Amino acid sequence: MTEAYLITFAQNSLTIAITIAGPVLLASLVVGSLVSLVQAATQINEVTLTFVPKIIAIIVILAVFGGWMGQQIISYTTAIFNDLPNLVK
């Protein structure tokens, strides 16, 4: 196992993690910002009001992109397991 391989492995792992987490985090950020904007405009100071829209947005994103996310994780895990013999050398 060379240093270049470890750097490539870490880079690919971080890329997959960001790619998988990105849509969920982005949806949560957008919905949270919109709800906060509405709260500021209407002067509603309810802390728990942001949770329900965020949870709904996350469920929708996971329903839409869940298959793609799972496929990305499975293909990356398969590639890692297929590359295991090269790690021993």
C-alpha cells in the first residue's frame, strides 16, 4: 500500500461522502432558511416550527435520490472490496 494509494482512497471516500450527503444537507439548508425568513417576516418565534418542514424535505429527498445514493455506496464498496488484493502487495 503506497502513500499515493492512500491519498487517492481518502480523496475518493470524501468525494462519495460529500456527494451522498450533499442533496440532503442542501435541502435542509434551503428549507430551514425559507422557514426562518417566514418566521422573521411574521414575527413567529417558535423554535420547533423548522423541524417539521425540514423532516418532510429530507424524506422527499431520500425518496427521490435514495436509490441513486444506495447505488453509489454499493458501487464504491464493491470497488474497495475488489481492490483488497492490491492492498496486500
